[in-house]
Amino acid sequence: MSIHAQDDMPDLTESVPLIDVGDQTITNILLIGAATEYSESNPGLTDTLMVLSVNQETRHIAIVSIPRDLYVYVPEHGMMKINQAHFIAERAEAGTGVDTLKATVRHNLGIEIDFYARVNFDSFPDLVDSVGGIDITVDCTIEDWRLKEPDLDKTVEDNWEMFTLWAGLHHMDGDTALWYVRSRRTSNDIDRNRRQQDVLRALWRRISSDGLLENFPQLWEQFNDIVDTDMTLSDAVQFLPTAVELDAANVDYYRFKINTHVTQGYTPDDAQRFILIPIPEAVAEMMQQVVAPTTRSRVASSVPTVAIYNGSNVPGLDYVAAHRIEREGFRPIITGEPASPRNFNLIVDHTGLARNNPIDRLQSVLRTTDEGVQTDPDPERTYDYELYIGANYQFFACTEPVEQPSRNEDGTASTE
């Protein structure tokens, strides 16, 4: 539940210390999604903000999503939501928006931004379609209004319909992917940050699995037709070794959490706009992990493997589980082998580890009780763990609380 801005709101006008990266070579790229096509009269709000942090020594990547309602100090412009920084600066002086946004991230989060990449929501579908669409696992059913056809007039009420995307594996074209990352009707901005990260990850899987990196200059040319960036081809080429060898399980994802990194409140003015107020110490700790975590030991250690069998009779539920545990640093293997029908998840632990066993993390992510774990140590194992998906997992797969619609017998969404 939201609260009004407190009298003890932290002083955000003082610049936070720059995150200490030690002797590591870190490159930070600000990924910007703007709500409108840029024009001098309407620069657009930056409703999607992510920092992609690349450690070129360990070849490890971290991604943090910055919520659009984060209350920040914008240098030379004052206090506001971070999604307004680019807009306000551009309206004051055209061409200053990106630099102001970089300065805002530096001032409030202690991260030095090296490059940016900006895509407008109007051109985002073209980016997705340029790679042939993406495969997304939806862990929570999403329901929201959507244009019946993407080219229809948005101001005509009859051109809209309620659209439901059920949990499971979906191939999305650009328009569906845009709808998916923008929807908030049955969820919230924090969950939307997570879905935006999932779409970014799906784009990467598509690019890497289709061998598009083999002709990188052509890919870069297509990219530049759609995305505004201050990176040159030679700048981008330096990341190729990391991109080619990147293991998706070695990408860390971070999001601001309510009552951990931010509190909910309202601006201390007559407008009383909803904001997320940073908790400075917690934000600084998370940012340290983003740009300079203990990646040397993380990358050097082996990534636990999990073989997945779908015993749920729900198509695609094994992929939902796979992509969920991948976010937590496990390497999933979809076996495609038949499994006996079951109601609850079963995890078989072959590691034999008594200490530093990540089984607790695996249980937590999959909502599996101790009764759903079997221990079968095997020094000659092919996989560290085996996971048998049960039918009830579809009701517990949600990463964030989402108001999910019920399904009628004919497969349509219930309106009750």
C-alpha cells in the first residue's frame, strides 16, 4: 500500500559516491525505451531504463532495471521521476536529454555511463521483427487492452479489445512483444521491469542461436537503422568476444524491490504524484553488485545443470521453469523426454553436497517443499539435478503478484 512522502525523506540532492570497480575493466551501457517517436515538441518519457554492465575481463554481464517512478535529483533541473529527466532536459535545450539522463544515473546511482542505446516504442516492433520474432516464456497470465490491428487509430474506442496471454511458451512478433513489455493492467511497474529483462534475454537468445553474430557488421547496420546510439561499430566490436562466449546462466539480473531498495510514496508538492523513494544504503549495495560483483569466483565456478522433464500435461511449462531458474544462475536442459503425470514438482539432487548446495535456491524459485526433494548422490552424474514438473506449478510460477484471469472451459478468459 502506498504511503505519503515522509518528513524524513532522504536528501537526494547530494551526489552519491561513484561505485568502486577496483582494477576491473567495466563498461556500462544505458538502454533507453522512449514512449513516443522523438520530436522537438514531444521528446517522450523514458519509461524503460536499464543499465547493461559488461566486465570485459571476466566476460560477465549484469543488467539492472531502473523503475520509471524512481524519485531522483536531476542535475540542473531538480527533483522528479527519473523517466522525466530526458523529457525536461530536451524541452529546456534540444540535444541535452541523453547527457542529462547519464548525469542523473551518475548522481543518484553512482554509475558512470559509457554508452547509450535508445529505441522508441514505435520502432521497437521493427527491432523484434528484424530477427524473426522472439520466444518468450510467460510465467503469469497477462490481460490488458490491445489494438485489434497495430495500424488502427488509437483514439477510436472500438479499435481496442481485451487480450489475454496465457502462461506458457509463446513466439511473439514485434507488436505482441511491445504489448507484453508495456502492460501494467494486471501487474505493476516492478513486474514490467522483469518482463522487459526477459524480452532482452529472448532477443539475445534469438541472435546467438541463429548465428547472426557471424555477420556482425550487417547486424550492426540493421541495428543502427532502428536504434539511436553513441556507440560506433568499432566500439561494439570490442564486446564480441564476450557476446560469442556468453552463457545465459552467467548473466545477473537485478531489480529494485519494494521495501528493500525503495519505499512507496507521493511527491511532497501539491501534485501528489506517486513515486518510489530510494533507500540509499540498499541501492548503493545493489549497484556495487551490478557493476563490480564477485564475478571472478562466480564465473570460475561451474554452473549447476538441471535436466527438466514435463509431467504437468501443460505444454510449455517446462520452458517456463527453465527460463526462471536460468535467471538464478542454473543451466537448464529441456530433455523433451516423456514423464509420468504428477501434481507437484519433484527435484532429484545428484550433487551429494552437504555445504554450499544451491538446492535451497532451486526449491525457493520453483516453490517446492522439502517433501518434493529426493537425494540421490551420483559422482558419475550427467546432470546435477533433475526436475520433474507437476501440474500445480502453473499456479505457483508467477515471479511477481499478478491478478490472473481464470480460464473458461472453452479456453477463453473468464470475466467473473
